[in-house]
Amino acid sequence: MNYRVNYDDFDPEIFTAFLQESNELLDGIEIAVVALGENPDELARIFRAMHTLKGASKMLGIPAVAT
């Protein structure tokens, strides 16, 4: 599979929103991983965030994250 992406093809506003959302999701994942030992329900939060990140990546055509 070719994981090369031409970022020049992205709308800068959409790509900026993607990066902001991705950072928020990754921050949430980090918090959930730390809390996972005390609260196993955090696993669902991690999966939801990863699913959202994967979907947004697929929508933008970023295969390295979307697959």
C-alpha cells in the first residue's frame, strides 16, 4: 500500500481542523490510558477516540492512519 500523501491537496482550513481534533483525541487517549488501571471503562473511551481518528483520516485520504 502506498502511504504517500500530498498535503498540498488538502484544504488548509479542513486540515487545520483535522489536526486540532486529532490532538484533542490523542490527549484524551493519553488521559484514558493513564486512568485505565483504576477504571476499565476507560477502554471504551480509547476505542471511541481511535475510531473517530481513523474515520477522519480515511475521509481526508491519509491511509497510514486510516488503515
